[in-house]
Amino acid sequence: RLVLAFLEAGGSFSRLQVASDIHTSSILKARGFIEIEKPDLTALASGRKIPTHVGVPGLAVETYKHHLEKLLGDEPPPPERSAMFRKDGGDTSMAVYEEILELLISGTDDGGDD
């Protein structure tokens, strides 16, 4: 949902940098982020976290398409995912993925300066 809020506010996915740890790195990669080869360590002096990953719009489009395909599979959702479903029967995560994908494809994320 943070990626969605960022894109809806007019942010550019290609400028989105995030800090991760060993537990979140794989999640970021599955959402269209790649590791920054040479992180800016100056953030340490001010006590901020060091950005470790940056968004790649083309990769994000492919990963969100893949997530949607998995969600739209023939299998009904398992009972433990029932909390993710809205009252109208829609899957909350599916709706979020669809919105993010639409914003990425529509050109809202042109990679330009904000």
C-alpha cells in the first residue's frame, strides 16, 4: 500500500529508494526493486537508514502482472486469506496490485524529476 500511496501522490517509481534488511530484501525484489550497488553511506552520519534498493518501473510492471496472474488462478483462495477479501468479494491485494500496475503503465511514473 505504500507504493500505491507514493504513486498516487505523483511520485516516480524509478526515484523510489528504500532501506531493507535480510528479511525484507526478497520482498522488495518481488515488487520491482533492485539492490543499489554502491549505497550512499552518508546517511549514517545523520542517523538515517541507508537506502539499499531502488525501483525499476519495467521490472515492477512485470512483477505486478505476475502477482495478478497468481491471484487470478483457477484455485479459490485458502481460508487463511479470508481477511484479505473485501465484503464485495474482491481481493484487497488484487485491487492494490491492479491500481499499482495501472499507475505504472499509464505513465504516471515517467522516471522524470518531481
